Amino acid sequence: MAVFRPPQFKKAKILAENRRARYEYAFEDFYEAGIALTGTEVKSLRFGQGSIAESYAEIKNGQVTLVNANIPEFSHGNRFNHEPKRPRKLLLREREIGKMQTAVSREGMTLIPVSLYFNDKGRAKVELAVARGKKTHDKRATIKERDWQRDKARLLREKG
């Protein structure tokens, strides 16, 4: 099974990663998307709060939306605070949305947020992956490969 390396986006500060998704899904394509946020959401993210562990993305009416991502309320936000789990619009080009739409509708794939970060310009971004769910035997093979790599590194380190 070949290991697919994602393209490297410029990530200045990683806020949240969906590590469980690497175990549950096999990634095909990666996209970098901006997020339409309110002021208190950005301030909350700058404090390092936020989670994308149980979130996913969906396409409706030609727009991609990040669903179930948790950005907690800002502590000094008073009446201007935001709802923590509201759906957030993702900013992508139409061509990218079209590619995602065909993959999701025809091939039965899903859109999974892999990481939430600030890029080198200070903009909040989400790394999306078009992914296919792994079967149980695929998950076992992933565990077996990871254990073998760990043992191999240990042997090489011990024997010089």
C-alpha cells in the first residue's frame, strides 16, 4: 500500500488536528480553504482554542460548509459572542468545489477537515481532505505497518 504525502501548505501556527481521521479514512486529495469567521471567533482561535475532532464538511448549493467544528466563546466577548458550533462557510474556488462535488457524489467519498491553522499571513485556514472510509482490515494493515516501522527504527538504532 503506497503512502500518499499531502502537499505542504504554509502553516505558521497549527490550532487543531484531526488525528483520528488519519486512522479512520484513506485520503485522496487535499485542499486549503479559508474560513468565514466573526471577530470573536478569530480572537478565540488566537488564544489556541478550537476543535475539529468530530467535524465534517458538506456541499450545498455550490458552497462548502464546515459543520460541527467547535470554537468556544471568547471570554471577553460579552453580547457580541458567537455560537460555538455554528456552521461556517469555507472559501474555495468554484473549480475546487466542482472537483469535490464529483468525488463526493459519484465515488462515495467524504470531506474531512484534517487541520485548522493560521497561515504565514495570519489568516485562519482549514486543510480539507477528500477521503474514503477504511474497512476494518485496512485499519489493521495500518496498525501493522506503523508497528513495523517503529520496530525497524528501534532495530536500526540499537545495531548502529
